[in-house]
Amino acid sequence: MIYTIRDDDTLQRIAAKYWNKWELYPIIRDNNPHIADWDNLIPGQRLFIADVLTESTIHIVEFGDTFESISQQYYRTEHFSGMLSEENGNAQPYENIGSEYFIPALVSKQEVLAAERRLK
């Protein structure tokens, strides 16, 4: 999805519009490397708005996995690696190849649908 920046937009406000959670702004930031200055968004600039994980899932740890790479795989940003570590008892992936790690949804389907209705 593409969003065009408007006057007074911030990453947090845009995240809240789409996902009802301002805390998810790193997903927008990390998926739009063409924006040079996140503190001074320019109206008219276009942003890619990624889909977010709306259902929790299980990840089978593979050789080479890190919390950062798992976060990138499921959330499109490394920002949530700390949350993944906490959710999985801080058990390092390299010590647990073949183990199941819990990957929590960032928002519910209902929250996304409510945001979509508001945006129309």
C-alpha cells in the first residue's frame, strides 16, 4: 500500500492510522529507505505501508537465525528482536536449532479492519 505524506504527519501518526498502534512506526521507517530525514517529513512524499503480522505463528529455528533475522522475516524490521527474545525466554537461536519459537502478532485482524474503515 502507498501512503502520501500530508501536513503534520509523523511516523507515529501514520502507524496509528494504519495499525491503531503508534509503536509500530519502525516498520514504516525501515521499509522506506528513500526518506532522508524522518524528523522533517515533506508533504507529497510517498511511503510504502507494509502488511503486518495479524496472527501469531511458530518459527522453527534454523542454522544462522538470530532474533534480528527472525524479526526481519516476520515483521520487515529488526526493531522487534528484543520482544522476540523476551517472548522466547531469551534462549539464543544458535543454541536452539530445530526449536519452535513463538512469533506474536503485532496487531489483530480486527484492529487492521477498523483502521481500514477509518481510512476510507
